[in-house]
Amino acid sequence: MEYCPVLPVSIIRWHGVDSGRQSVTLGDIQPGIMQTTRTVLVTGASGYIGGRLVPRLLEAGFQVRCLARDPARLLGRPWRVRVEVVAGDCLRADTLPAALRGVEVAFYMVHSMAAGHDFEQRDVLAARNFAVAARVAGVQRIIYLGGLGDPDAALSGHLRSRQETGAVLRECGVPVTEFRAPVIVGSGSLSFEIIRYLTERLPVMICPRWLYTRAQPIGIRNVLDYLVATLDTPESSGRIIEIGGADVLTYGDLLRGYAKARGLRRWLIPVPVLTPRLSSYWVHLVTPVPAAIARPLIQGLRNDVVVRDDTARRLFPQIQPMDYATAVRLALANLETGHVETAWSDALASSQGDTVPVMLATQEGIILERRQRLVHAPPQNVYRAFSRLGGETGWLCMDWTWRVRGFLDRLVGGVGLRRGRRDPQQVRVGDAVDFWRVEAVEPDRLLRLRAEMKVPGRAWLEFEVEPVTAGTSRLSQTAFFAPRGLTGLFYWYLLYPIHAVIFSGLARKLANLAEQSKPR
């Protein structure tokens, strides 16, 4: 048998799995699942792929256990109560036995690219610890999602590390199914978000030679199809399987395809010299992706990532890979609805429970400004305050600015502020509230309004209340804006100073109104 050492490591943050110092089990097993149901472990459940894989596994009838460095980060997931969560860290070997006990198949979805320049070494350490623990626990198979690329070529550090991780997982004798994927197209995926931001914000792009590198982008739905289907395909055990979409395109084609889907005109100008370091700084400036993460990705753009064998088609004939245009359209559908299931930054997000007064961030191409306040009133009072906004009640803070905005909207052919509201107290989905449309209502908890005034993009205003202690609530007021091109960005930042004053005052007035009203 091949020598498989266990190396001691310290606690190190890395992208894909969350933190936690003790192995504890939280949550309940999915109702209705027999005890004989196969148990699968998902590492990186708070990350982009893992967070979407878990509900697919539950839907297929598996009993799911999640490994998380900080179980609290999964509390907001709708599937949380249907899974087991065990705190653990692949870089701490002593935390893994509890997570792997009784597991038949383990999904390994972690990597260290966000940890810094030495992510390759961390990937090896984490994979070796996991492989050793899986062998000891009697795990029958490990399923791993790696990176596509010709191993005989001069691969970038990122792609080489992804393939070396698969090799390390195989060292200890547990059969490994390694999927190698190219650019993943889906709302929230790291590569797709770079494409989105660059195309949305830059009418003219100066691109290096990687503009002509070939790729075979695959939709996130197809990736999940393969991951779930392999559980019932024993022939896939111990195989390296290359997966890709229906189209082989250049990276220039990916940018143009996105622009076409969004109705944008973009010009790409190739230049002979533009180093990965300079390119990563530009990505850092234009997109939310930091240079430390962008650089290894950009270095990988010099490698063709194209499927070279038909193993996936032979093993999974029922899966029909979608073309790039369809994958982009499905990804953009989340932008239209304002709903995003997971994002590449999920595993890096803060899990602190403190009330943050103001947060300005960008997620999925949507700019959001969230304001939170502790209100000394029950949730019912807070909901009653914000569910009566508009119409005769008005907007509480600087109401004259809302009227001016409505007047200007009417001048350019918009709906204006004259529609008022159907009922001064009750609200339901579909109601018009001045120049908003009610998109979602959850009594005593949430109200989401979609803007119908003329704006260079799409906008929402959401109010949410949750109990904190008896008689105390947390009010969250969030403005969402999905800008369309540079015009949308200029619009947002030009009006942000006045919006900051208005929305701050609105949250304060709502809190005061709720505290002064009598309990319902």
C-alpha cells in the first residue's frame, strides 16, 4: 500500500469550507428519510458549489451531512434543518473523524485560492488529511470537482493545483471520482462574475492574448447534474471525467456572448503584452473580485480548457450539456428576480451576529445598501409601520424628494407617484404603491417592493424584521440596484449621497413609529 502520512497543520482560512473549533452535531435528519438511506458528506457547504449541491442531494433522497468550519454560517439556508452539520476543518485532521463517521460517499469541494500565494501547499495538506480520515472511516468513495486542462501542458499554478489535489485524494486508496470542469456559468460563480462586471462596466476592453484562448464553458445546472448522477453510476468510481458545455468558444466569445444577452455593445481590443499581475489589478479595480484571487485565475486563461475525451457522454447519456447562450440566460434570470441562491463570496462572508448599522456591497452584479436598527417594539409593530408606506402615509423622511422624483418620472413617461396604493393599511403581492410594485409579502416579517419608475437598471426596496429578544426587533432596510452598463453605475453613485440621507432617515422614522404605536 502506498504511504499516506498525516501531517499536523494549524488553523488557516481557505476558500470553500468554514471555521469551527469543536466537532458538534447540529440540526435534524431530513423528515421521512429511512435510517437505511445513504449518508453523504458535503464539504464546503457554505461555498458556491456546495451550497447548491446540498438541496439537490436532499431532493434525490440522500441523508446529507455538512462539514463547516463555522456552522452558524449555514443558519440562513432554507435546507438547514434537514441536514446534519458537523464543525470541522480539513486542515485540522483531528476534527475530521466525527464528520466522516458512517459516511458512504464524501464530496470534496474545498480549495485554498483565497488564502494567499501558498494556496498550492494548503490544498495538498487539506486533501491529504481528508483522504487519510476517509480511509480510516471506511468511506467508499470521494467525489471531487477539479479543474479542466491538459495535464501534459504547462498548466497555470491554479489549474495544476486543482489536478494535484485530485492525485493526493487518490493516494490513500479510497476510490475517487474526479470531475474536471472549465469555466462554470451561473449566477454567483467567480469566473462568470468577472465576465459580468467587465462587460457591464467597460464599453471598450483592452485584452491580452488570452482573448483567443479556447474554453468549453459549462452551466452550473449541468455541473450539479453530473455530481448527483455519479452517486448512482458505479462505473464512474475511480475515474477522471472531463465535463464541459455544448460550445467551444474563445474567451473573447464569452465576453461578446454576455454583451449580446444584455443588449450591450462592446469593443474588444487585443494587445500583445498585458501581464497577469496588471490584469488582476484591473479586475480588482473594476469588479468586486480581489487581485489575490483574480491573479491565479487570469494566469490560467493561457491554457485551453476543452474536453478531450467522451467519458462523460458515455457514462451519463441522460445529461445534455447546454450551450453558452442558454447558460447565460439562466444565470441572468436570477438578476431579473433579485434572487441569488449562492455566490462565490459566500464562504468568505462574515458570520457575526452583530447588527451592522450600514453596509454597502455588491453581490451578483447587484449593488445593495442595507441599514439595520434595533427597535424596542415587537415585530408586528415594525411590520405594520413599513407595510403602510406610500399613498396618504407618504415616505416619512423628506417626503418632498419622493414627490419630486415622481414628478420627474412622469416627465420622461414613467408611472410617477400618482398611483398611490389600493388600501392604506393592507398590502398584498401585485399591489401598486406609488411608483413601486409589491413583489413579496410575508406578514409580520417582510415586504419587498420593485421599482417601476424609469431607471437605468432594476431596483428594489426591501424591509425585513426579525425578533431579537422579547419586545425587541431588528429592522433591516435594503435598497437593491442592478445597474445597466455605465449609465446605471453613474446614476447610482450620483444619487447615493441623497439616497443615504433619505434611507437613513426612513429607517429611523420607521423605528420611532413602531416604538410609539400600541402593541397589536
